[in-house]
Amino acid sequence: MTEFKRIPPEQALALRAQGAVVVDIRDAGAYAAGHITGATHLDNHSVADFIRSADLDAPTLVVCYHGNSSQSAAAYLVAQGFSDVYSVDGGFELWRATYPAETAQGSAE
């Protein structure tokens, strides 16, 4: 894959169940208030470490608020060598509305 793909929450749920990595690029407060269970919070300070330690071939789901900013972040990850990147359409807001039981609270580690 040379570009990321935009996918709906239903497809993201299936990929997550198969072990896809989920990254949340919203601000730390929004992440702490609620995020997809198992998601890693990424910001400008943590992205370099994430890229260094990531499996570049692992399916990677990028989530933001509504599915707009995640497209830029997904394109960035592809440019950094990731081969299987997805932007989740509707972002965390649609995910939370669709799968409320698949969300967690708490700050980034």
C-alpha cells in the first residue's frame, strides 16, 4: 500500500480484532476523557518514538475527532514507511456512537 485507506468504524473494528494497532491523535485531554480501547495516544512529542519502535508492516488505524486530521496523520505515517495505514472515517465521535462498549477512559501512559 503506497497510500492510506479511509475506512468506516465497522471495518476498523474488524481490523482491530485481528490485531491492528490503533493510534489516537486527539489532544491529551480528549484522549483521557475517552478513546478506543487499546489505542495509543500520539502527539508531536511521542510520534518519533512510536515510529522507531513500530512494526511498519502492521495494520495501523489512525483516529482523530471526526476523521479529518487522521487523514493527514495517516499520510505522514505512510511517508515514514508504514505500509498498511487506515484513517477511520467519522473519527472517535462516530466510533463512540457506534461502539460505546469499545471505549475506555484514562490518560496516556
